[in-house]
Amino acid sequence: LSIQASDFKYICDFIKSEAGIVLAPGKEYLVENRLTILAKTLKIESLESLIVKLRQGNANDLRQNVVDALTTNETSFFRDKHPFESLKSSILPELIKKRSAIKQLNIWCAASSSGQEPYTLAMVLNQVPALNDWKVNFIASDISEEMLERCRQGIYTQLEVGRGLPPNLLPKYFSRHQNRWQIKQELKNMIDFRIFNLCKQWPFMVNMDVIFLRHVLVYFNDPTKKEILRKVRQLLKPDGYLFVGSGDNPEQLDSKFTRTEFSTSACYKVISP
Ligand SMILES: C[S@@+](CC[C@H](N)C(=O)[O-])C[C@H]1O[C@@H](n2cnc3c(N)ncnc32)[C@H](O)[C@@H]1O
């Protein structure tokens, strides 16, 4: 390891205050590895010089690059499968009945990473004929500019589409792009991609019927998780649904959430007052 202890501490404080992400001791290797690659990409001579520039505090692009480099973007199509099955077989039919007068649904995917999760949701929504003439407001967001760019491009390698995507959906929703696969425009048009930091002040958004907040709370400490869940609770419609990652337990962090079981998975609702 060549990263200085004081530089590691500086980076830990930086990523905690910028993104809420807690880097435990022992993550020196991760920081050194990712920031050395970033320094090379930006043609900065060394990791130390990169941190000196960052400490000077006037390089906004560099700040965003460091945030991008230190977020973990692991994801896949139809990740964990069950949430999408519950959505398709239970939640969407219920909401379609309840909202038949307004024919509108609001959906937010709050940590969209490289796009596999929001595009999975778009595929599920696209396969519900009843929604054809509905207005579906679908926002997908992430803190990382780089990830949002990947979402907007919607181009995936064979390996990426091979992870989780049912084979029959490949020809249906993708077209060949050289040796990769590009999401069809029809699905891209369904989603409004936005930059959004869950740990800073939230911009105004419409109340949501469904929120996906999966595999992201795990990077934060309990006070940050609680604050995010409080805001999620205010944003969710009284009969809306929240999906979190398999390791998260909103009930434990916020007593106003209650777990709702489906045959294959669980999600969360707000307890009515
Ligand atoms: C492991 S990925 C999970 C992606 C997807 N939700 C899934 O379950 O497959 C975590 C994502 O959270 C994003 N993230 C981390 N901190 C964030 C923050 N403070 N605000 C918004 N997004 C954040 C990262 O950029 C990354 O793309």
C-alpha cells in the first residue's frame, strides 16, 4: 500500500460528506486501487497529486470523478427476480385497479447504477397491456454522472445481458450494436434519468406509487439510512410500495414502515396513521 494514512482519512471524510458512503478501515486497498486508475485516466501523475488537487477544493469535476470512482455499481438485469414477479403479479394489478380513474402511475428507481434495474422495470411495465394508454412517470436516478451516462446510452455487453435477462427478452427489447446490445428507444423513452444525491437536500418530486431503493442503503450509516427512509416515507403515497435490498430492514430503522409479504418476496408499506 502506498496511500498515506492522512490521505485515506481525508478520502473517507470526503466520500462520507459528499455521498454518505462509509468506508470502513481496511478499505485502503479499494481507495488506492480506484483512485490510482482515476489518476491515470485523468493523466494526473500520481495518487498523491490527485489528492492534493482534491484537497485544494476548487475542482468540481474532480470531486464528481472521485465520487464516481468510489461508488460501487454492481447490478444486473432482474436482480433477485422476486421483486419483479411481485410487481407484475400482485402490485401492478392492484394499483391498476386503484388508479383506474386517473390512469397515472409514478415510479422511482433511486439508485439506478448502469441501468439494468430501471430497464428491467421498464420491461415489466411494457408487458402489462392495461398500461398502454396510461401516463407512467418513471424517474431513475443515481449520484454518479458516469452511471447516468451509461443509463442514457443503454448499451450492454454480452456478459451483462447474460446476467439475469431472460433470453426471449433480448431480441424483444435490444438491438445489435457492433458486438454489444443496445436497449430499444421505446424503453429509453419511458424513463427520465436524473442526477440525485440521496444524502443531500431532495428536490421536489411527485408522490410515488412504487419506489425501488435497492442495494444502496448498505453503504450508509444508521442515521443516514433513517433520514433517507423518513424522506422516502413522506414521498410514498399512503398505499404505495417500497422495495429495498435483501439485507435491508426498514422496519428496524423506522417504526412507521411495515413489511408486506408476497408469495416470493417482501416489500414495505407505510403504516396508516
Ligand atoms: C450496488 S449499486 C445498486 C444498483 C441497483 N439499485 C441494484 O440493486 O442492482 C449502488 C448504486 O448506488 C449509487 N449511490 C451511492 N451513493 C449514493 C447516493 N448518496 N445517492 C444516490 N445514489 C448513490 C451508486 O452510484 C451505485 O450506482
